[in-house]
Amino acid sequence: MKISNIKISKKLLSLLVAGGISLVPIKGLAITNNTYNPGTFVKKIEQDESKKYGEYIVKKGDNLSRISEKVCSHLRIESSTKYWPVLAFLNNYPRIIDEGDIIIFPKTFERLQELYDKLDKSGWISKYKQKYKVYGLKQPKKKLSMEAVGSLLYEIYGDDVCIDEDLINLYLKVTGLDNKYILTSNYKMDNETLYALTEWMPTLQELNEYSEKNNPKTK
């Protein structure tokens, strides 16, 4: 797949303007104060053997489940949302995280699993879920036209990529919208949805990198 910059056609520009969307620099690509990009792991911490915990820089759209998957991939184990309680415990949850915040995590899988087992055995995880109603506050997903999203992605990426269901689902996952929308047919796209889909438009390279990290090849 050819990697290129995002294209803004006249048609897409008119859609964005109609939806009241201003074209501003993408916050997700900004450099944080510690010179690490959001969505990355701090290398100097990884190389410091005196540090017990690694550091991850929060990226727009991140939540504990998504960060748990990234940590698993970083530790070269099967990607899983399972370890979100460990992250919650270590990072003083519940709280709101913003892009650029630092999330700490055990630097080895053994310590990650050990802490998870301790939290589970002590009842901390179940108490946390009950107290903060984890999994009990989910809102119904909003319907989103696959055809409309496909047309929008064509306006963004042009002929550099094949617009199919896989790409549409990948785009929603990368932008963190997969938990908010469900794909359907013949459903009109409103301005709120258009804004959500175009607030951050990842490059093809970012889509490729996400796909490679979260879909490891099997032998």
C-alpha cells in the first residue's frame, strides 16, 4: 500500500465547512513536553533498569482497555484488554486522562500478570467494577452508514487505498469511534457524526502501523 499524506479535496472541504468544522493542526501529532509523541512508549524509561515501570504517552481516543492492548503488544504478548485493572490501580483511577498524560505499567509480562492476580485474588477488581459501575454505563451505539463513511474516506485518501469494509472498520478503531458507532446501510450522516469522523484524520501510515501492531501475523 502506498503511504501518502491526507488529501483534502474541494468536495471534502465543502462538507467540513458545512458541518462547521475548522481545519486546524491535528493535536494527536503534537510533540509533548518530554519530546515523545502521543501514542508512544518512553524509550529512555525502558532502557533504565532502575525503573520498575514503563511509561506510555496517552493519545487521543485512548482508554484503559485500548492502552492495555497496546501494553500487551509492547511486551510482545497476545493483545488483550484484560489488564486494564492493573493500569487503573497504578494510575490512580478513576480519573479523566488527556492526550499527553503519562500512564505507567509493569515493564515485564511476569510483573503485569502477578499484579493482576493479586488484585483479582484480593477482590479489588470486583469491588472497583461494582463501585464505579464498570460495564454498566454503556450507551447504545449510534447507527452509521457504511456507504457514507466509504465515500468520506475516498475523499480523504483518494485512489491510494481500496475503500472496503476492512478499511472502514480499521479507521473507526484507530480514531476510537468503534465503541460509539455501528455500521449499517442507508442511514443519513449528520453534522455531529461528520465532525467525529474528521476531527482527527489519521494518515495511511498511522492506519498501517495500527493494523500491524494489533493484528500480528501467524505462522
